[in-house]
Amino acid sequence: MVTFRELHSSGTPLVLPNAWDVGSALAFVAAGYPALGTTSFGISSSAGMPDGGRSGRAATLALAAKLCRLPVHVTVDFEDGYSDDPVEVAESVAQLAALGVAGINLEDSLSGQLVEPLAMAAKVAAVKERNPGIFINARVDNFWFAEQATPEAVVARARMYADAGAEGIFVPGVAAAADIRSIAAGIGLPLNVLAHPSLTVAQLGQLGVSRVSSGSLPYRAAIDAAVSAADSLRNGSQTPAATSYWDMQARLVAFEQGTTPTQ
């Protein structure tokens, strides 16, 4: 089996779908994806909580424990580690490592604002020391929160995180091709971006991107599709096609029994 690290150097970007529950994860596995991530927004929203604010730790750990039973690599969106204390963050990540999680996202913001890069670097270093096998994808949030949103500022932070032990850099919100190319060339690590509405995965790969995450897009699209399905009933129009109840039930039964169907 190709390792999670090797998936970042295959010559084409790793397309990483982000699951919010077991059902969505099983669907991604059935579709043939070799790795999947979690989405903090999808997990929090499903529980009736806003994203961020360190509210999703318990739900994230619980979902990770289930997803690690699947025959794919799992990486976990772990927000800012749910603590200011690097040692506490490292111990929380150790729980994920014990489950078999291949990687984590760790972000350098809290409550919609960037934190000092030294604080983030300390977390990265502590996590790496405690969990050397975990792929740390350091999320740099300058563009996401429109704060110091320049390639130069992103690269400066990314290099600090690389020196601390990060193996990948995630820059959500970056949209301009020139900015993506500049960041990819300057960080010296695999670059992860969110799926882009105007740039294909192939085009992102040509700009130097190694990983393209769906983020919360599948969750938000699923919510829209659910409303559309209900509207079709109310309006008397044709209902949409969907995976059958029996196929989805079979996936869940197989998961419960410790196997994973391929359909």
C-alpha cells in the first residue's frame, strides 16, 4: 500500500475528500479514494455547533476512531489542537496516532485571527517530537482570514513551521494562480490548497500544488441536495437519482462487521 506521504509525491495532486460522518466516509471509500480527511465544519455543523471555538474536539476524536477502521489513509482536521499548550496538543494528537491516523491539519489561527507564528511552531515541534509518524500539515490562514495575505507572509510562516517539523503546508483561501505558484516555490514542502472554482486539479498541479482538499464543499453540497430533493417532492417534480437504501445499508452492515463493500 502506498504510504500517505508518498501520495503527496505521485506527480499529480492528491485529491482529498473530507468526510463528516461514517456514511460520507464509506461513500468516498466506495468511490475509490485512497485517503480521506475530516472536515471540522461538517462535524461541528452536524452537531449543531459553529465551526472553530474548540468545540469539536470530542466529536472529531470519536469520528476518527471509527474512520481508522477503513482501508484507507485518514487525516484529521484538528483545528488549532484545541489548546494553547503545546504539550496538551501533542498528547491529544497521540490519541489519534494510537488509532492509526496518518496525518493531521493544525492551523495557526483562533477565533478568526492569526496567532503568533512562534506559538504555532511550538505546537508543531511538540507534536512531532511526541508523534514522529504523524504527517503534520501546517495550515497557514493568512488568506483565509485576509490578514497579512501575501505570498511572502505565508512563506515566512510556512518556513518556521517546516523548521519545527511540519511535512506539508495548507493555505486555504489562496486563489490567484501567481500567488499559488509563488507559495509552492517558496515553501519547500508539499502545498495543499482547497478545491478551486476556476482552476482544475491538473492546473493546480502545474502551479506546484501537491494536495487538493474538498474541505466542507461535499457537506455543504449535500445539504443543498437534501433541500432540493425535498423541494422536488413538494413541487411535484421528478425526484433526483440517489444511491439505493439497500446499497448504503450494505455498506453500514459491512462496516459494523469489520469489512468494507466496494459498491
